[in-house]
Amino acid sequence: MNRCFNFLKNKKGFSLVELLVVVLILGCILIIAVNYYMEYIDTARMAKARQDIDEIVKAIRLYNINEGERFKVEELSPRNLGSFVGNYLEYNSVMSVEPADKNQDKSVMDFFSNASETPKDSLGGFKLEGRALLDPWGHYYQHIPNLGIVYSLGPNGIQEVATTTKYEEPIRSDDIVVNYLPKALFITKAIYVDANQNNQIDFNDFIELTFSKPAIVDNAISLDFDTANPVKALGTVSIKGDEKNPMKAKITLIPPIPSHFTIGETTIIPREYIESIYDYTPNEPIRLQRFDALKITKRRN
């Protein structure tokens, strides 16, 4: 009994150094755990943003096909979308969260104030059933129609993609970007329109070009296009882009040299290394690609 008492009496507690070592080890474990958790949250949010953008892209493509015109909304906020949500973008297909700035859209806040119950997802966001297309960081998804991209501003909430987009290089920003237009710029249709309605190919008639993506027509001239079967069949023409729809351009037949192409047989060919027609890609725009097998057809009435 005395031995046991003496043992307990002589036993010392932890020293200050030992306690500090334990605290330090626990702190390191906590830091590692928190960093791992934050990385997991960031990865999950980025995956969710990309999933949302994929759904938006599908809706935009469907809109472009059904409406016969491009979807031109740039900031995907409730006031801009109208019937797009519901008609093309399904409710609940995009996760929404509370805006970073609650004053940035009154319609969203009206929804918050009138909602009896606002469920939250596992990332802390709000499900608004498609009423607001907000990314996991609380910012509206963005759309640049002329570049054919939908993107999230990313964790930093700063728009960086609009001035740095290149197809050849990765975008050096935290923006999450999805392209829905082809990389190459080429002519998809060349439709002859009998503007005079006299069943003759003559002056003031025109050929309507449709591009694979929005394009800029910059001082194009007759020599920028050639034909085959027969060659040099365009004559004198005026080439202008469509201000309302940059995916189209018009080749108008003008004096003095008449055209003599054959509808359904003559192919129209852009000049190689053409400089006057290019896309909207910043810094290094993509030029119109040469394609030798596009026949001039007639618009169906």
C-alpha cells in the first residue's frame, strides 16, 4: 500500500514542452483537415458550375434551332431571361445560390422574401427552381454570344475570360468556360436569293452566306471569293456583313460585270488566307477557312 502511494506521489505531470508539442501536432492535423475540406468544397463547386453550364448550353442550342435566331442574352439574370427558363431551360436543372450582392437583382430578393421555405443544398446555396442562374459562388452565369461561350466568374468573381479567350491556349483565370460553337470559321450555306423575282440571275440579286459562328466582314472585295464550275462566275459583287446577325453575310450582284453561275452546280470558294472575314476571338481571330465543295443553292419559298 505504501509503495503504491509513494509511486503516485512521485509521478510527475506533463511538462510545458510536452503540452506544446501535443498542441502543435493537433494544430497541424487540423490545418491539413481544413485545407483538404476546402479543396473538396472548391472541387465540388467547380464541378457543379460546369454541370450547370452544360445544361445552359443545351438550352441555348435548342433555342437557336427552334427560334431561328441566336440567343443574345449576356448576363443570365431573371430580368433578362423571360420565358427562356421553362421553355428551354428546365426548372431545377440549374442550382442557384444567394447572390454575392443582394442588391444586384431585386427580383431574386423578392423571391427570397416571399418564400416560405428556402431549401439549401450541401454547398450552402439556395435552390430557386431555375428563377436565377447563379453559380456556386453567388454570381450570375455569363454568356458571350459572339464567342459562343457560357461561363462562371469563378471563385474570385472577376470577369477575365472576355479579354483572354483563345482556342489555342488555356484560359489563365479561374473562370469556368464552355464553348458551344465550332473552333473553325467556315461557310455552311450559300443561298441565292432572287431579289427581283424575275427568275433571272441579274443585278441586285444576292447570295446569302451563313457562317459556322459569328464573323466580322471587314472591307471584303470581289477578289476574296472565287467559284468553280464555272470559274470566275460571280462578276462584280458587293460583300457586306449582316449587322443584326453576324452569322450571315450578303454577296450582292452589282454592275458592271454580270454573274453567270449555275444554281446547284457552281461552288463558291473563299480565297486562301483571306484577311477580310474573321471571328470574334480576341487577340488572335480565326480567319475564314477555305472550303471547295459548297454549292450555291436557291432559297426555298
